[in-house]
Amino acid sequence: MLEMMGLVECLQGSGNYVRCDTHDYMLKFFHMCLVLQQASYTEVLEMRRWYEAGAIEMAMSCATAEELESLHQILISMDRADSLEEDSRLDLAFHNSLVLASHNRLLSFYTALFNELLDQFIRSLRTTILLDGAQAQLLQQSHWAIYNALMEKDLDAGLAALEQHFKIDRDYIAQAERSRQ
């Protein structure tokens, strides 16, 4: 069981070794929890919305000029993206950079785990949304609104933009869950 959890590595003829791969252990633990709790995509999205709201609040007070410029460059690249795959990759980069700008190492660690677990679904969801031109435009507008709120240190505007972003995601998740039933 400890080996399955990634805490112990058993090497035949050599012995058992304690592993210190926190990322691998937590990834397996998160996956197991999501499966055991039968978490829905809607619940996962709400979790993401909650921690990104916290990230925006923290970034308001501690994001560096370089981090804000990085977010700006990602948005410019998103506006010029040549493919859905590139746009999707940049969307993820924007959200990851936002969390990193919070300067909260645990939040960044858990975000990386969360993203790795949900990468396939999120990539699929993003691609579906981006195929709908009007929704893709609203999504990009919400990214710019988050960035502008960070620049202006306007928490209410940042949270409203984040809510607009996640409403689009929620609508598509609800549609996907209905089609599975």
C-alpha cells in the first residue's frame, strides 16, 4: 500500500526505500480522493474558482511588475494565437501565472497538482469553448478584465471578472454532464 501511494519504493534484490517525491504522492492521493468522493467536474470547477479568487486577492498586494508583465504578454499572445491548442496552452499559462503571482507556495503546489489531474478534461473543455467564437471572446475579455483589475488593484472587479470566466466554464460543464446522462 505504501508503494502504491508512492511513499516507499521496493527494489527486488536491493531493499525497500523511503521516497521523498511529494508531488507524485500528492498527485496519487488527490486522484484517489476525487475517485472515492465521486467528485463531479462542477465541484472541481468550484474548487478552482475558490482558490483562484484567493490568488487574485493575494496577487493584488504582492504581484511584482515582472509578474504583471508576464500576464500581459500571455494575454497578447492569446489574442494572436494561431490554433486552439496554442490558445488552450496560453489559457492554462495565464491561470498558472496568476496563482504564482499570489506568492503562496502551497497554493502554487496544489494548483500544479490539480491541473495535472484535470489536464485532459480542462484541455477538452477549453477547446470546446474556444470553438464557440462568441464564448471564446467572452472568455478572453474576462482574462483581460482580471489583468486590468490586478493593475488597478480593484479586487471587486477582479472577482467579478473571475466569476464571468467561471460562469462560462460552468455552463459548458453542465452541458457536458447533461449529454453524458
